Amino acid sequence: MSYFVDDLAEQAGVSVEMVEALSSALPTGAGRLYDQRIHRKKHGGIREVYAPRIVFHTISKNLYRNFLHLFSYDPPDHVHGFIRGRSTISNASQHLAKPCVLCMDLEDFFPSIGAASIRTMLREQGYEEKAADIAVNLVTIGGKLPIGLSTSPLLSNLAFLSTDRSLAEYAQSEGLSFTRYVDDLTFSGDVTDRHSVDIAQILDDAGWSVNTRKTAFMRRGGPQYVTGLYVGESDGPRIPRQIKRKMRWILHVIKKFGYHTYMQEFGGADEVMLRRRLMGWARYIAVVEPDVGYPLLRAFDELVPEPDQDIYDLLF
């Protein structure tokens, strides 16, 4: 199946004239179609996150929905990021009670995927030359795959597919379990230094870079965490103890002094612990550890008021 410019415009939900105009405007930053936010990384460096404005956001969502339907991408079993029905929990569950867990992180995963790679992918998916050129301008910013557009997660998985296969084959040959959650690679079993060297070489040969500051060997008997969950027990992943302690402490303070006092005098406002955030954390804990999470969820629902102007005035 071949896709032409009029097909791309239909997928984007706009006219051919509009899609061509946007394609010309986006590479130059004209039209103020998005906002850029700079976040400093914990271990150094910065992360650029883009927030598309309403028109661009709608087009990006439309393209994502159509790409998902049209593209021939069958996610490997070990890929858990941006895949319906998979999550950090399913990812962590593949590494329970292993002798050693090796976590490796890719350096600047999204921005390292350039326009040329995306153009090649689109051509392979059936987009003719002009349609591919226009589509590349709609899904990249500054010639790179950006964090923040609806299309980026699927395109990142497609870009990494051949490397996914190489790593999966290597892990199987070495008797290791392997999963990937976005840019977090996890290998478990009888992992050695040789494995980390081999894996780094596979990634380097494929054009990817390892963030060596975040490479970690976690052996049985010590802390073992995968995508933020403790995996040292065989019966399932667990929420880290420090998170459970913190949530119980927050609940204690709210019960004793009230939510507004917690926000004003106990650091809640500094951490932006609005109702939706507290409830979100409690829901996540309930999915992983129901006996811990559901009591928190019920208590926060009862004790934390619905958003009101007083809280927003306090914060902003």
C-alpha cells in the first residue's frame, strides 16, 4: 500500500494545503505551534520536552492513531513501554528473584533518533517520497524525534526494532531474561561484566549510546529495582518501602491536622501534592500491592477535598 500527500492529510485530519503549510512552518519554528520546556536531569545534562499547542496537538494525535493502525509493527514480547496492556509492572515482573539484575540506560534516546532514520522508516511503511518528507517535518523538531509529541513513542519503538531483535537474540543465547521499557534495558539471571560489555558493543554497533552513569548491577540479597519496583521476591514486584512509608506519613499528617495544614506547613504545596496526584499514587500502589494501596485510596478519597480555588491560590 502506498500513501501520498492527500492520504497523509487525511490521516492528519486537515487539508493538503494545511499539512503542507505546517510542514514548512515547523522546521523553522514559525507559527508558535509548540512550547519548549527545559528540564535538568538528575545526573547532569538537560531534557527538552515539547508541548504542542492545540492545532499541532490534534494533528499529532490523529497521525498517531492512523500510524498505529497502518504501520506493520508487531511489538516483541520483551518491549513493555508504549504498548497497550503492558506497563512498568509487566516489565518488572520478568525479573523476579534473579541472581543478578543489570540495568542499562540509553543516552538521549528520543533525540538520538534523527530525521533521516524516520524518513527511511516512513518510506518502508509505504509513504511515497513527498509524503514522507512532509511527514518527517510533522513528527520531528529540529531534525530530531521530540519528547512530547503523540507520534514519538511509536516511532521510537520502530526505530529500535532491529536493535531489540539483536539484544533479544543475545539474551536468549546467554540464558538471560531481557526487557525494555522505553530507554531502560534490563537483563537478569547469571549476569556478568562480560555481558554488559557485549551489550554495550551491540548498542554501539547499532548507533546507540549507553548512559554509563546509570548502569547498575544489583545482586540477590541487596536492593533490586526494575522500573521503580522492587523485584527481589518471587511472588511479584513490590512498591519500594520508602514510597509506602512516605504515603502513610502523608495520610497520618492529613488525618491529624487536615489537608490544608499538610499543604501549607508540611511540604505538600512544595511537592504539588494535589488531590489528583495523591489519588494517582494510591491507585498505582493499589495495582501493585492491593492490601497497601486500597486503604490509602479510600482514606485519601474521604479526607482530601475536591480541587478548589483556595488550594490553587496557595500554590500559584
